Amino acid sequence: MLGHLTIMLAERAAAVSGRPLLVGLTGPVSVGKTTIAGMLADALRSEQGVRVSIVSTDGFLFPNAELAERGLSMQKGFPESFDTDRLNGFLADARAGASDLRVPVYDHLTYDVLVGDERVVEPSEVLIVEGVNALLPAHVAAYDVTIYVDAPDDAVVRWFIARLVELFKDATDDPTSFYAPFANMTDAQIREFAQGAWDSINAVNLENHIRSTRAHADVVIEKAADHTIANVVVAG
């Protein structure tokens, strides 16, 4: 299903000189943005011989301590929880063909940014920037191609709950994990907690900020309830 899109990205990358083709990819929490970005990167490398790098916008979140100071702990993932200026600076450097691109690092185990730690972005012909905020109005103009990953709402909620169940269970033997305090909860308790988190945080972010960015997308990847790709719609 991604074959045509892979060819399109390779062709557009070949037409760009002195910098990578910038691809912005977004969608709801737990829809599979990271997985889709990886699939595109693998196909571009193996089928088209294109060098690809992937950057997650999670690293551009403010650290948890700063979110707490700003009263934003319960709005993590909302537009105001990200360092917009820093992300825009990175995108501007990428468009300018900067040779030394670096991004902050986010650790999903500790659920926090690793303050002072940076990752060097390898030189590439295609740079995929993925995250819930990637196509917000503050950033969308920086990209050459924009992609929205979508799926039925009930499926996305189910995937989110399943991911939390896995994270909580994996923390049973890891006291350093952010999720360790919840590791002894029963499946039913975890599912209730996850549903509450979705309803009070992720659903609000989706309706108020994320879903509207689909209108900015050049490409919409529609997933079915079983995680397969059902359709790829290219605008125009």
C-alpha cells in the first residue's frame, strides 16, 4: 500500500538540492506514527536506495519539571507543552542544509526528556519528522510533504490502552521506569486508568489540536482496526 508513496518521496527527494526532503508525519496518539515512519524509511532505503533519518518531536517536549512549573503536567502532548521555538529552529536548519543537525532526546522509559542529551541526525536525503504536533500551524510550512495517519477512533483507543497495559507490566522488574508505581495494578485497573487518561487528555488533544491538521496533509494513510493499511490518499 505504501509503494506509490515511497516512489513519490524518492522522486521528490531527487529534485531537492543541498538539503533533505522534509516530511512531516502526524496523527493521534497510539495510531502508529513511529511504525509508519519506520516502514517508509525501510522501503525508501531498500527499494529506492535513499538515505533516510527519522526525528520524533517527543524530544522537543519541555522536561517534566518545567511542565510542572508551567502547570502543564496534565497537558503533556498539547501544543503548549512543546518548545515550539526549538523545533522551528531545527526545521529551519534542516531546510537550510545545515551539516550538523542535533535533536534533544526523549526517554519513553522515564517518560521525560533527557536534559542536556542530544542525538546527531545522520545526513539524509529524506528527513521524516513525526509526532502529534508535527503539522500544527506553527510548523506545517516547513515541510515539503505532509502525512496524516488516521484510524477509527475506537481502534486508536484500544491500541492506546493495550500499550499502557504492556508498559505497566514491563515495569514490574524495573524500578527506574516511570511506570513502576503502577506495575502491580490488575489488568482491569490499568484499563480503567488508561481509559480515564484517554478521555481527559488524549481525546481532548485530538479534538482540539490534532484532528484538524489532517486538512494540511498531502497524504492521508488510513489504517484498519487490525493495524493494516486500508488506504493511502494523495491530495490532488
